[in-house]
Amino acid sequence: MRPEQAAPRTPASPRTPADLPGYADTARIDELRATEYQHLDRDGQVYLDYAGAGVTARAQVRAHHDRLLAGLYGNPHSESPTSAAAGSLVESARQAVLDFFSADPAEYAVIFTPNASGACRLVGEAYPFGPTAPFALTWDNHNSVNGIREYARARGAAVRYVPLSGPELRVAEADLVAVLDAGSGDRRGLFAYPAQSNFSGVQHPLHWVELAHRHGYDVLLDAAAFAATNRLDLRAVRPDFVCLSWYKLFGYPTGVGALLARRDALARLRRPWFAGGTIRAVSVQGDWHRSMDDESAFEDGTLNFLSIPDVEFGLRWLDSIGVDLVHTRVGLLTTWLLDRLTVLRHRTGEPLVRVYGPATGEGRGATVTFNVLRPDGAPVDERLVAREAAAAGFSLRTGCFCNPGAGEGAFGITRQTLRRRLLTQIGTIDEYLDALALPTGGAVRVSFGLASTATDAERFVAFLESSYLDRDGDAGAPLPPRLRC
């Protein structure tokens, strides 16, 4: 707080998150925070970027250490004892994934990938797009899903986006049906959407999977932001493809994700190349190859066999805590944070923040995205918030979070302002923002997860109040250029 700044005014007697009904029932998370996640509090920092990555428990590190020192593991693409040992652990992890999502192994296959983006790429490059097999997707998608449109267009497929509507940044089901109906004469297509927005936290209905199936579409469900704090039961919801990054569920390991695929849908994919580990036989002079007949046909090269077993431990760890318990805890924290943010006001009467997406905890996940506002209502540059939050020990995210469609919806960017004639002349993101006359280049995102506590939320609100309430100017060193959207 600047010396001349008055103490911030807050509503009388605000409740803490711990005062909310049901919070005491989640006390086990506080116990774990003090034992398995004590490194989060070592330097007085506050971690608020669970949508970017989960955090690692001490038990996970110990399990990895103990396993590597207790055994010897080799490249699984062999018949040696060390290869068999590694292969056995990989297969055990596959089964653990199926168990966690209640997926029938006769119906679903687990393909290990580098991350959720790698899972999306596998589907995009191999899906049989064509003039009668379109690609439909919502505006609200991570760029790893948006990028599939390049594969679709290269094969002559139509790409149809379903827009966001209203301040809550949801998709109107009527708009979705209109897009799916537009391809009613097509043989089959692919529809992709996130179970939970990584931008706004909106949770899009899981019954859309069956809705799209009735319209003849396969469905790619992006569960990367959803699965860490919500139960996904593949007996009840049966998407054809599900993409995941394990570090978003439980922090460790990084560099390992998965594509869960229905076996009948997987059989329709045609990969445009092959690699080591994906083929049963190949000939150079004969110019032919035979792919593997199972999920290994999609696992390029040597799997990360020393880290994949950590996926099984992480799933067992999360399951022992209880996804439903985590869901309850983060829901309470999110509801409290939204309530506090929406009542904070400057002396001018202007709100301190503008929240994008749902203003309550209903139908949303534990991600809250907003811009801080000055007393005159103008946004504080998100880069300044990032810099000052970092200096105060807060880890959060700023920008557009690799989700340009949700950003365009949040900031009111229309098709008319995105004329190709204008944007083809743009070289940098800052030039793009200037061309569109946008007052800011992104937003601030905080997200709760497995080890979040009431203190985390309270400290962040206190930081916003002390740093920005009734503050008129943006002081400090020049801000760096924006590097990505």
C-alpha cells in the first residue's frame, strides 16, 4: 500500500470461507496441506494457478524415488526382464486410468501422450475429415482443440463454430443444435468442446455428448480443466475421445497425458505416418508397413516408462482423498471469492473488478477470471497485476489463457472488428490490440485445486483491496510486450 493511501473500505463483517456451511466437512484437505503440501507455505507464497498445473504431494515424490531405487526398468520395446518390468507398470497404469473414470476396457482404450495437446493432435491428424465430414466446435476451446481445424480444412471439411452468448459466456443449446443440424446431410463429423472452460470456469453440459451423437457426430471432450475437481464417469457419459494432462490433476508427472478413446471410434482413425513402437512390421524396399492392432499404434516412440507409473500413484492418491471432497472444497472457495469480488467498490461507486463468466458458483468450476478496474472504470493493465501479484508472492495467470474464442466473447470482439484485411497486417499482439482499440490485452485468472485453503482466498482478496482499491494510476517500470494470446 502506498503511504498516502487510506485503508481500504470493505463491507461490514465479511464471513471467511471457513465460516461457510460444509467447509468444516472438508478439513482433511487442511490436514494434507500441513503435511503433504507444506512446501506451498514455506516462503509465504500463495498458489492460485491450479488451472495451469496442480501441485505435487510429498507422497508422490517418495513413491517415484522408492520405485526407481527398488527396481530396474528398461525400454518396454523388448523382451528382457527390465523391459517386462517397465511394460507391466505401464499396463497397470492403463488399468488404473480406466478404473478412475469407470471406463469399460472392452469399450475404451488408454493412449499415453505427452499432454492433452498431444491427445488432441492424435485425433486431428487421423480423423477422417472431408467434404461430408465436418468439424464443429464451440468458441470456448483451448487452442489445442482450435488447432484441429487446420487438419479439417486441409481435407476439405467445413469448420463450424458455436458462439458464446450472454455475460456468463455460456453456449445456448439452440445455437449448438443449429450448428449440428447444418451438417445433417453429412455422413459423420467431429464435435469438440471442453467439459470446463479454462478461461471462465463455465461447465458445459455433459449431455451434449449424447446430443451430438444423435446428430451423427463423434465427440472429443476436453476434460483437462474438469477432471481435477469433478468426477467424470464414462459409464454415464460416453464421448468418443477424452483428452487429459495428468499434471493438471495432481501436479506430477509432467510430460504425460492421455487420450481415452472408444475402440470403435479409434478404429476409424487413419494416421498419416508411423514411428517406432507403432508398427508390427515395415519394409523399406517393399514400401509397406503394418500398424499395431491396439492402442500402441498411437504411442509414438518409447513411452515415458519411468513416469507413467506415477500416473497410477497420482490417481490412487486423488481417489483416496476423494474427488467429491475436493469438488466441495473448491466450490466453497469459489463461491466465497465471487461474493467478495462482486461487492468490492471504489469510493466512486465503480466496482473493483469485472468478472467474466458466471457471477455465482452455479454451473461453473473453480476458475475465476476478471479484470481489476480503476476508480474511473478503466481496466488496470493485466501485466501490471501480474507483476505486482508476483512481488507479493501470488502465483496466478494473466492473458487470454490460450482460449481466444472465450476471450473474444468476454471482451466483446465481434466478427466485424476481425476483418481479415485488417488482421493480415498485424505483426504483434500489442499491434493487434491497438488495431481493435481494446483497453487491455487479457485478464487475470485465479483457480483453486486439491490443496487450496480458506487462507489462500482471504489473502488474495486482501491483496486486491490493499493494492487497487481507490488507486488511480499505474505506477512502476515499463511493462514488457505481450508474447502470446
